[in-house]
Amino acid sequence: MADTAAMARNPRTLIGWIVTAILTVVVVAGFVIGSPRQEDRIARLGSSIKCPVCQGEAIIDSPSPTAKAMMEVLEEKVAAGETDGQIVSYFRARFGEAILLDPPFAGKTLVVWLLPVAAVIGGVWMILSRRRSTRTPVVK
């Protein structure tokens, strides 16, 4: 604790901490405010859309001609200025909900999202109930 008080008294250390804090705020603000490049959007969307031919593989990673054609459509739509929501809706309308690698948090897919949470809660409950039942009082 004495080291922290000594560092606080040193003006160089204080200035270093202030500069670090300012740079951290600038970097975080850049990530939040900055708009992604077209290549970044294409890669992100291509990673979230499933190839209808390959099992469980994103269209950006799939070598199939169908996935390559879908990537071309994706690139055209991004270049045309469509939003991510419009692009995803386009592919959903043609291929159904199963085209998304990450299912939406609604409707039938709600079970997919809530089942792991329920499993963790059940596991914690089992562990705690076993710990309680194994503690038997010692009678003298």
C-alpha cells in the first residue's frame, strides 16, 4: 500500500495514468462510434449465414458454388448500401430461419438459448443439494 501512495505522489506516474485513461477512452469510443468498412461487414455477415449445402459451415468459409454465389449477392447488397437487417431478411426469406448460424432470441429458438442456462442452474442446484446431504451431524 505504501507503493501506491508513493506512485500517486510521483507526477510522472500520475501523468502516465491520465494519458493511459484518455487513450483507453479514445480507443473504446472509436470501436463504438466508428463505422465498419465494407470488407468487415461482408466478413461478419458471411460468418453469420450458413451455407445451405455444407453442414454447419458459414458461406464465407465454404468452398461450394452455392456459398460463393451467396457471397457475391452479399457483396452486391453491401455495396448497394443495404443494412445488415435487410440483408439477413433477404436470405431468411429465401432459405428460412435455419440459414442463420446464430438463431434469433425469439420463438422456437428460444429453447436453444435458454436450455444451457437451465442446465447450469440445475447443475449448481445438484451440487449444492449434494453438499447439504453429505454433511451429517456428528453425534457424541
